[in-house]
Amino acid sequence: MAGPNPNPSGVDEERGSALAGHRPRCLVEASSGLGDIIEATPTCHALWLLGFDVDLVVNRPDASRIVPLFENIPVLGRVYTQRDQIDPARYDLAVACFGPTQAARRVSPGFWFSVTLRDVIREGLLSANLTPARLLGYVGDAPGHLVHLDDAALDLPPRSVVVHAGSDPKGAYKRWPHWEIVCDRVRDEGFHVIVVGTPLDRSPSGWEQRHDCRFNLPLPRLAALLRGAHAYLGADSGVSHLAGAIGIPGLLLFGPTDPRSYAPASPALRVLDTPPRGDEGRYPASRSFPAIERLDLETVYNEVSRILDDPRRFAPRKPPLRRDAPIGDAAARLPSAAQIDTAPRTPDGIDDLLKRTTSAAILGWLARRGDASAVARWRRKVHGTVGLVHLRGAAIRRALRTGISQRRARFHLRQALRAGYLVRASAGRLALAATKRSTLRPEHDPLHR
């Protein structure tokens, strides 16, 4: 049986000695929507508190618009906007928070975590992103979000209520149809209504023009606006996650998506939800989900009135002191070949096995950092083990026979190849290529990845 190449990815095995006197360096990758990126910052904060130096890469085509939100934050070192700016050899480990990954997966095999859609649905976005830090020793409440505010000469009238009523055109199912009436009533009660968003959030009727419209605000400016306002009203959007990060009191409307998975974890934000009926599920795990229109106007407005009358803010929790250096575990054990072979033949089973393998790999490496030869032996052992896990994952995904699972199988085979399993990964690619497209099952469940 072909084994792994002893140094598959060209990683300098002497780095353990060279870096022994320095903090280990971690790359965190944040992608997908604005809210997903904001909810990656507590993970950066937790890793920093553990003693790592942390850099962030924002993996989006419009990253240059988003990164000002993370400027001048001491916790973050470098903030990248493109994968090509990153030298993966600079990093000892990486965390790919929920969303597509391009940069983190280039770090040495076995030394990077990935947060999946199933993790988010099972644990919630914030908790799922924080799991890698917890596996490495972080305990306690989630640390604060990291956002930069620009409040220079901020024009904010008294009793201002910020409203984000729109949505991305691809997420029109999140747009509640009665925001116009709510905003008019709030204004008539003596509040100053500020409608925020992008031009794509504008309604066809243009009702927003009756209020203080502030579209296309730079994100640090929007963050400052939210911090100074009386309250916030919105739905499942990136602006709502920014409001949660700031700590402004307010109300969020949910229905198509599950607030247990996607609502900001802020005690100052209340949620009104319309649960599924009958065979309905939640987006994106189900094609049939509750319509947000089921939330009736009077129910929503009664809740709005309660929040405007008593907008409760909560003081942020004080985070623990930063460690001088991350703590390893010399007793950390990688799974054996028998344990890999008997792991549950499910996507969840293989993802959990990968997380356990990665956490053991990193903790074991941290415990050996001062000994270059021990680090080299440990890395070779990690590459051999994680390659077997990825080969197992490729077989499990290929057996599911959906288009999504086949793409995920290719990912596993690429990682097995990087770990040194040239022959077995190549054979797996040939077997995958031989699977006829016509035999694939319908992709009715996006969780079968």
C-alpha cells in the first residue's frame, strides 16, 4: 500500500526551532456575506487571546469595500483582500470560517480547520466559527466582535432609529413587505428614521425617500451610526450582524432562515420568527420554507413599540487576559488507521474526525515547538494521518452520488495529494472521473456535501 511522501507540501520542517521564541501565527479566512465575515471576528479574538498572532483574509470580490471595517484593530495583524497576497508558509495554522475557502486550505495539511454549513445549522454561526478556538483551549463566553468605527463629525439627530428594510436581490425572500408602514408610524411618534443599505435595497415605490436615506455609507461610518442610534430594525442581513456586533438594541424579523443558526448572538436584539409548518424546513437546507409575510403588521409593530419605549443595552463582557503563548498538549493523539476506517460513514462523521485530527495535530505541534527534530517527526505523522482521513472522506462523499458530494470528494482527494498520497489520491480521482454524471442523484439536500 502506497504511503505518504515524507515532506509533501514543501513545508520547512525546521520552522519549529526557528519560531520557538515567537508566537505561532494563525490565518483566519472569512468569506460569503458581510454578516458571515463579521461573525468570524470573535474567532480571531479568541485565537489572539490564546496567544496566537492573527491575520485575517476577507475572501470576497468586493473585499476592498469591507476591510476598512477591520482597520486599526490591535488584535489583527495583516488584513488581506486577495489570496495571492498570502504566503501560506508564513502560517503555522489556519481557520476557514463558514464560507468558501481559498487561502486557509493552502496551509500545511492537518493544520487548518474548516467550518461547514452543517456546523452552522447545528451550532449557530458564531458558535460554529468559534469551535476551532475551543478545540485549541479557549473557554468561556464568546469574546467581542472586532469592528472599526468612524464617528468623526457624525450627524445623528436625537431619537434616531436605523432601519435596514431591503435585501440582496438574491435574498428577496427575506424582505418583509410592511416596513414602509412601520417606518411612517415610528416617524409619527417623534422618532427620526434613518434608512440604510445599498441602492439594491431600495423598494420599487421609493418610499424610503420620505425618511433620512443614507445608502452606501462606508462600513465604519455605518458602524458609528448604529452605535449612536436609539434602536435598530431589520431582518437577516449583514447590517443586522453589524448591529449585533455594536450592541444596539433592536428587532430582527426571521422566517425563511433559522434564527437559531443565523441570528446575531446579541442579547440586545430581539427576534420575531415565523416557524415552519407541515413539511416546511428552513433555507438553505430546504426548498420549502416559511414566508416572512406571515409576520403580521400589528404583531411586529407592537414589538417595535416595546423596544422603542425600553431600548436595553448590555455592557460587553470583559474578556480573559491574553496568554503569553498558546498551550500545547504532548499527550495529544492522532487517530489510528483502525479508528479512521471505523469512523461513521457520513459527512458529519468525517468532518468531526477531521476536526479532532486537526486539533490533535496543532496541540501536539505546540508541545514540541522547541525541538526541531521532534517537530519534523510530528509533521510527518500528521501528514500521514490526515491524508488517510481525506482518502476516507473522498470515499464517503463519492458514495453519496450527488453533484455536490462529488465536488467535495475532489476536495478531499486534493488534500490527500498534498499530504503525500500521490498513488492513492490519483486512483481516487480516476474512480471519481469514471462516475457517470447520469447516475448522480438529485441534489435535494445541500447538506450532503
